[in-house]
Amino acid sequence: MFHLEEMTYLKVGIIIAGYALTMLLSGFVVRVFIGLKSGGDLDSDERARRNLGRVIGKCENFLAVTFILAGEITGLALIFAAKSIIRKGDVERDPTYYLGGTLVNFCFSVLMGYATRLVLFYFTGVQGF
């Protein structure tokens, strides 16, 4: 069996891996599900909107995984509330693109949060932080 110190390192490693995989894979998953092509011919305004979308998406990933690992499921509502305020104009202009991207990213983040909890429990007997 693991010593306490080894288990702590293992726990931290699993949590870091969960965050890293979520952050690294979420953009790919969103592009695949909503059929977004990387556009080299985008104007500067659209490029800026997509860059902002990436930043917001990564914050969404971080918050969703954190809430799941902390066992604060009700905190997930914060993500939707904040995102609806921040992206209101964009959602009104192109609801399919923005709502689709948000839901795919959110679902992926929640799944990764629960997968991380499952791996934590399997290897350390501890769920979450």
C-alpha cells in the first residue's frame, strides 16, 4: 500500500492530470462537435471574438472541474449565469454556435471532473480535494 506522503503526491498528480487533460482536449472536442473550422480568413473582429471564447472556455473548464472535485455541484450554475451575462450579445447574434459550444464544453468539463474523481477514488480512496 502507499504511504501517506506517496498518496498525497499521487493525489496531486491525478488532480493536475485531470485539469491538464480537460484544458488540452476541450477545444478539440468543441471544434469536433460543433463543426468549427480553424479559419485563416477570419476578420480581426471575429478572430478577437474566438480568442475571447477560448479564454472564457478555459475558465469554464477550470471552474467546472474545480466544482466537481470540491463536491460543490450547485456551483456549476455560476458558470451558466456568468457566461450568459458575458456572452449575451454573441448568443443573440449566433445562438447555435455559442450555445452549442458552451454546452459541449460544459458537458466535457463535467465528465472530466467526474472522471478525475473516479480515478482519485480508485487509486487513493479519496474523492475530490
